[in-house]
Amino acid sequence: MIYNEQIESRPMGDKKILDYLEAQNHHRCLDIGGVQRPFASKFVTTYVDMVKPGDWGKRYPGMYEPYPEIWNSKLILGDCETDTVWAELEQDVFENGKYDFAISSHMIEHLSDPEGFLGKLPLVANEGYIAVPNKVFELGRGREFSEEGLNRCKLIGYYRGAFPHRWIFTIKEKVLWGFPKLGAIEMVDFGFEDKLKHYKPLEFGQLGFMWKNDIPVRIVNDSDIGFPDPQTAVEFYRKELGSGL
């Protein structure tokens, strides 16, 4: 189940989880994608990531000084969508039991199959926390570039959200909805453009939620939008993204 979902800033989400882990005395925790920002290193015993702390530390010298515990944690190196990584995680769980808690912060928006990942996560952890950019961030324009950036990258205008993100997420009635970031949405007026704060910094640009036992997911696919008339798909996006967090 999904609970305690809210629009938040990243520091708000971090504090919420650190306080929770402290209160629950959880010390067998998994962080998937957290090597680049190991805010919960005091509690994390295993990281899954595509980068090594040593390599990342060379790129950003001194970044791990507040998080010395990361050097004593186990690292499963690889893509979290591969069978190899999950086989190693499942072996760990077989030998040591499920993780108390799993963290995935600003990671699932990059995945090709978030539904598959979220279905497997409860198999290796009892509960956890997920954070993603919220829909206001992902639908807003000018999140990554100033005018100088447009000229440098030879862009003809500001695109929505962040360039490498594949999904827009919202939560409706305790279900996480995932909308693929189709190219056509660049041309859609969603009807709430004034609320997207285009070209402005966002303090509350994160959707965070806790989960326990399972993670209800609704992924939008061709059965929703694969119609001969594109207007049907446009109206579906406009309607469904107009509600929820």
C-alpha cells in the first residue's frame, strides 16, 4: 500500500525518512540509485547503482565527507532492471532475510520499465520510500536551461521537465500513475499551465511516498492512448494529469 504521500522539497523528504529510520531502529536498509546522493548512509547496508563511490568521489571531491558510512556498505554494481542484479539481491535476501527498508530517490523516472521494478521491490524489502519529480516539475518548461543554454545547445525552445526523464508520475487514490513522456506533450496545453511555474525554480518539486507490502501502479500504455484519432490520447493526458498529486 501507498501512504504518507505528499508534495515536498527534497530536504523535507530526506528528514522524514531519516527520522523514521531512527524511530524504527532500522539498520538493514537498501538504497537503489543512492550512490550519487547517499543521504541515509547511516542506515543503508547495501547500495545498488551503476556507479562506484570511488569513481563518483573523484568526479565530486569531498562529496562523501558527510557520509563516511558508505565506504563500509555493500555495493551491487549494475543496472537495477537486469536479471543479474536481482539475482544477487534475491540471494542476499535468501541468506539474510528481507531488508527492513528500501529507498529509491529520483531514480524510477529514468527506468524503461518502472512497473516491473516496483513489482519486484516488495520481494526484497518489507517497506520503503520512493521520491520522484512531481508533475509540476516534469510538465514545466525551462527546468534545465537558461537562455544561454538554449543558444549553446542550439535548441529552438524550452522543453518540459528534465531531458533524461522518461516518465511523469502522480498519485491518485493511493495508486502511482506513470505517464510516458511522449514527444507530443510538448505541444499540449494542459489547461493548468499557470500552475506549472514555467522558467521558475521550484522549492516543492518532489512527490514522495511511503509504501508497505506492495506498491499499486497504473502505467499508461497503448491501450490507453493507441487510438486512430490522436485527440483521444491528448484528452486522456489532459484529463488524467489534471488530477492527483
